[in-house]
Amino acid sequence: MAKEIFLLNISGQDKPGLTASLTSVLAEYKAKVLDIGQANIHDTLSLGILFEIHAGSKSAAVLKDLLFKSYELGIKAKFTPISLENYEKWVGLQGKDRYIVTILGEKLTAQQISQVTEIISQKNLNIDSIKRLTGRTSLVKKEEYPRACIQLSIRGHIDDKREFTLKFMQISRDLDVDIAFQEDNIYRRNRRLVCFDMDSTLIQAEVIDKLAELAGVGDEVKAITELAMQGEIDFSESFIRRMKLLKGLSEEVLHEVAVNLPLTKGARRLMTTLKSYGFKTAILSGGFTYFGHYLQKELGMDYVYANQLEIKDGVLTGGYLGDIVDGNKKAEYLKEIALKEGIDISQTIAVGDGANDLPMLNLAGLGIAFHAKPKVKDNAQSSISSIGLDGVLYLLGYHDRHIDLLD
């Protein structure tokens, strides 16, 4: 017996039992549900059901009963016949590549969303779904920490992913919004290790600059630090030059600096969530183990790799112990931890702000430049510059309800 395919679109005020009532009508006629999707915005429902039914009297009867049921429920129903050819073409799309585009900022505007979706449209990509990942925003109460994020699931073939990313980066610069572009694969949905730079990433300070101020050589050290962060001089060279300037500083000041380290906004929220969901976390820093271990205890992190200060007779010698932790060393440690934990490198995330973070950012499955210098942002996979460190959670696909229930 011939069969017909229909798309039922429902819109109207949401209410309990609505989906159950409509599907019970379909059940009476033994309809086969081919697809179903629902969205709810401000208590207004948009529901779609794609179903197959025997042609003839049964299809006419089910459409009539669905219309009556919709009238009883106070909602609008629209039916669209779907040809078998169009249905099979739609089925054929399921093998296409899938990607996730995350748009993130203190607030989102129509212009930002319009320009991002225009790029997607120009590449003949389909948007399968759009999800809001942040909580609802009050228009009356001032938000202490404003943030807004939506996630787009897109599908299709992209010839040049680099070109696609560069266009998003241009929008990001022009419109002050963060845009992350990721392949939607098994690794993205199963990230297990997150590695962080420390200075200007986990904390809002460069520790070596603070030590330099206490040693009376603040301006000299800051100038060298800036050159290193911009990638204008080799990190190891800058490290040795700065260390020499700290010679003679008393060991007693280290504790004072440690207890006053300013955590980056969103850092504690991020770490609490990652720990609760079973992630391994690490500090991979060109800074110092003394402060890394302090943060490890404070935030409950699993690993710390950093530089060890040489101290003799209670004062800094201006030297260090062991290898210098530069950019390449950070990447080595990331691989080492992943291997130890049995984690594929594609399941790792690295977060940092400086040029010496690029090797680990580019090695990780997801590299995130956090409030980074332009050179770092231009060479990283993704970036966050508009909100705090907990923005990492939105790139992982977490909704605020997944995060705040842990508070």
C-alpha cells in the first residue's frame, strides 16, 4: 500500500502534555515518526514532527484529527507534504561533516549573529540547531558578570577550514565577540585533560613582575617580559635575563606574593566544574613551581610543571634548577600527561595567553588563546577575550544549568 510523508509544524503557547496529546493521535493511526524536534522560547513552543502514514483515507483522517486536537490545545498546526525524493535527499545529508560554531560575549547582538550566519550561508552549510548555553538575562537587574553564548550546529563540506576561521576572526575583531569553530567529532564530546598557563591566564598577574617590583627592578623585568610575551625575543633568553635581576631577593616574600595572587574571573567556577565532571587539569607554566603548587592546592588541580627557583641561605641566587619550561617544554609535558592518563591528544585542551603557549595550543585537540596578544590569537585555534576563564566551559558545550547546579 502506498504511503505518504508529512511534516507537522506546531506553534503556540507551551503547556504540559502537548506532545503526548499529538503523538497519541499519530499512534491511533499507526504512523511512523521519522524525525521530531522541539524548541521553546519564552514559553512559546515550536514543535516539528516528520511522520509517514498509509495514503488515502488514513492520511486524511489523521490530518483532520490532528487539526481538531490542535484547536483543543489552543495551538496552530501546519502540514507540509514531503515527497519521497526530497526525504531521501535529506537522509543523504546525514553523512556530511559536522561542525560547532560558538558565539560568546558579554552580550550578543543581531549584527554579530547576522554576520556569523552569513559566512555559514555563503559556504552552503546548513544550520541544524541553535542552542543558548547561558542563562536568561534580566533587563531590570544589572548583571554582576554579564555573559551570553549560543552554539550553532552546522553541517556540510568545507574546502578551506583556515579561510573559514580567518573570516570568523575578522568578525571577532570588528564586532568585539568571540567565535570558536570546531569539528563536531567524538573527541570534541570526550575531552578529558585541560592544561593551563599560569601567569595572565589562571591568575591576573605576571608573578615575576611582582617579584621584580619587590626587588626594586620592576621596570627592567617588565620590559623583558613584554618582549617575550610578544614573541620578539626567545623565552629562554628572557627568562635567564630576568632571573639574574632577582638575585638577592628574600625567600620570605614568596609566601606574601602567593597568598595575594589575583585569580582570573571565572577560574574557580571553571575548576569546580571540570573537577566535578572528571577532567584532569594541569598547570604548565614558564613561571615558578612555588606559586604553581600554591594554586594547585587552592584549585584542586592534578599536575604542576614550572621552573624551580634556586634559593641559598634564604635568598634567591638569580638562578634556577632543572630545565627551563619554555613553549616546547610545555608541549612535551602536555603529551607526557596525556600518555600517563591514557588520553588521546585530540581529547586535550590547552589554554594560554603568550607566544610561548603556542606550541601547546597548536598541539592540543582544542587550543584556546585567552585574552591573548594579537600574534597568539591569530595563530591559535580558538580564543576567548570577551569574558572570564569559565568561557572554556561553553566551548565544551556546557549550559549554565550544567554548571550552576554544582554551586
